[in-house]
Amino acid sequence: MTSPPAATHPPPLTTPRPGAAVAVLCTGLGLIGLDTTVMNTALPSLQADLQPSLTEVHWIADAYTLALAAGVLAAGAWGDRHGRRRAFTTGLTICLAASLYGALSDTPGHVIAARFLMGTGSALFMPSTLSLITAIHPTGPRRRRAVAAWACVAGIGGLTGPLAGGLLIEHYSWRAGFWMNLPVIVLALAGAKAWLPEHRHPHPTPHDPIALATAAAGLFLFVWAVIEAPTRGWTHPTTWTALAAATLLWTLARCRRGPAALHPQLLRDPASRAAALVLAAMFFALYGALYILTLYFQLVLGYSPARAGTALLPLVAAAAAGTALALPATARWGPRTVLITGTALLALGFAALAQITLTSHATYLHAFALTAGTGTGLAAVPATEAIMNAVPVDEAGNAAAFNDLLREVAGAVGIAVLGAALTTALTALPQPTHTPAAAGTPMPAPAQKAFLEGLHTAAWTASTLLLLSITAAATHPREKRRSPTP
């Protein structure tokens, strides 16, 4: 039985060019996708220049994700209360300053601080991108197209990081990973000034800084534990202590029912709940695969960083095509069917990835890119729309932050868990056999075999989790078919 819609549809915000406003918001969102993954490709260049320790390398890669995931839910509540346009421009300004700081840094500690500040700024403006889109287009086909554009950028943004990073670093240095942000941010800020209207909740809940801080601290500890677990071990006392403390802090924040708490309808609404589970499984699989494939192209196939990034282009193109297909498919067959189909294609893609051998990889990689990319695009659109439809437009920042949180936390967990499968296979070898002589130099044959064993384990794990999430997608309530007419 279909639950009654929770969202209300007030008049759309007035803006001189709604299409340009959506483009500005998607530009900001695309920056987050780039910054999430670009430094992974830059690490060899940075190591040669600044010579960081292994721990510092670890945190250069992860500080951005940690800050973003910890702050995004509280940032959504802040934007609902103080203004989403204000949150967008303030967060971008913080990213601008942090990018400049990172580009001029001369120690690993400064780079880590810059990445953390960038993640903080991104957390502040990320929820406003989707909440402003739904305020500009509160209902109808234009809203669905705008949400589809957002979902497309969110889905492929992280995939473009290795490509941009590989090209820039091969021709310049790791500092290009920071410098590239500046023109994008300036462009987005100029567009925000020209076309973005301000929007906030007309009757916000009372401000509760304790709830905001408690929720952020709980999320920080959870993501920190997930990031550290592959190094320290999942059974290490520090890992379990951090996870227990995170659970306690999050419970306390929920009990206060302050603005940091999730809107109750997000978990009560069947469509939103099913969409949340599918999105979590999707980004768990995709971010883990992106991490492993970037290493596979360089350490097994011997690709340069730029060629490794280019090898992901078919996946990006298929995801964009899947997003374009999602709108007419949803109009014809309904969101539940499209969600299930997309998730099944994604699971099939990971099953294809698990077939790669040392002598045969091209066919399976192409099959993975086509099916997983198309499935990602198909499933992301109805899943995102289901979450945003669960709450009134005035509280869209909370729903957008929940949507963003799912993607970031699930991605961090995916990298940790699927990466651990790879690490377990490689550490079973003698130490000298699994360390390449230089970037882009293939591993010795025994290490390549072990790498593929880890890749197969990770791919089957992702495929199984995605198939299980189809059970959740099957509970997505049916809706009447929509007319594709704009």
C-alpha cells in the first residue's frame, strides 16, 4: 500500500534562470566528487616531494572524507535554519581558502589540515545543493529532471577524480589537486551571487548546539573507526571503543530531538527507507571498487596514473547514460521497478568484475563498466527522489544531508571493508613481492595473482550485498506511471 506523501509543495523560489541555478549547484557538487578521490592519484607525487610517514599518507587521503561525513548532517540542519544559499557560499569560501592553503603547503601536516578544512567546507554546502534544487523545483517533471542531474553528478563525480588527478599530476605536480579547485569555486560563487535565491525554514526548530555537536562527534568517531580499522584491526580495542562511543553519542543526539536529529519521516516512509538501503549498498560497492580498480590498473596492468584515470571513462559514460534513461523508465514502469532493475544491473556488473584473470581482463572490465555504470544511473535517480519526497520542502536540508551522509559513510565503509579483502590477500605474501618498483610498474606475478584473489573476494562481497538490498527495493511502494511530458 502506498503511503501518503509527506512532502508539501509550496510555490517555487523565484530566480531569473532556474536552469543556471541548478547548474551552479551541480558545479559545487561536482567539486566534492573530485576532491574526494583526486588525492589518491596524487599520493606518489606528494610522497616524493614531502616524504610523509605512512600514517601521514593515510590521513592525507582520508581527512577530507572524515570531516565531510562527520559534519554533513549538522550542516543540513544549519542550512535549513540560517539559509541554504548562505550555507552554499560560506562552505565554498572555506574550500577556496583551504585549497589555497593546501596548494602552498610545504609539510604533510599542513596538507592534512588543508584537506580537513576542505571537508568541513564541503560538508557545509553539500546539503544545500539538493535542498535548493527541490525548493526551486518543488514538484513536477522539472523537479525530476533537476534531481536526475544532481544524481548524475553525485554518481560520477568521484569517478572523475582519478582521471583529473592523473592528467594533472602527470603534467604538473600533486599541488594541481588543490589549484584546480580555485577556478571552479570562483565560478560557482559568481553563479550563486547571480542566480541563487535564499531559502530557509520559515519556522525552524529551536537551536540545540549540544545536539549538533554530539551528532557530529558521533559521526566523526564512527568514520574514524572505519578508516582506522584496516590498519589497527577490526577487533582492536581502539576500534571497538570508538564504535561504542560513536553509538552512544549518536543515541544521545537522537534522544534530544534537536536539529541534528533525522526527520522521523525519513525512516518511517517505506520508499525512503528502501532507497536509503539501496544507496548505502551502492556507494559501499562503488567507492570500494574505485579504490581497488585504481590500484589494479597501475599495479597489475602497469598503467600510468593518467591512463588509469582514463580507463574509468566507460564507467562514467555508462552512469551518465543510465541517469538519462532513468526518467523515461520511471515514467513508464514506476520508481520501484527502475530501482530494482538498476540495483540488479549493478550487482551483475560486480559479478563480471569477479571473473577477471591475469590473461583475460578487457571483456570483463567492459562488462563491468556497462552494467554497473548503467545500473548506478538507473537506481540513483528514484532513490534520491524517494528520500527528498519524504519530507516537506522547508525541511529539505535534513533530507539532503541524510542522502549525502549515506553516500559518504557507505563509501568510507566500502573502501575499508573491500580494501581489507585486498590487503589480506597481499599480506599473505613475502613483503618484497607485493611492492612495485615504481608508480606504473606492474607487480611480480605472485603478487598479481594475490591481488586478483583479493579483487574477486571484494567483487563477490559487493555483488552479494547489492542483491540483498534488492529485497529492500522491493518494498518501495508502487506509484502511478508519470507522463513524460514536461
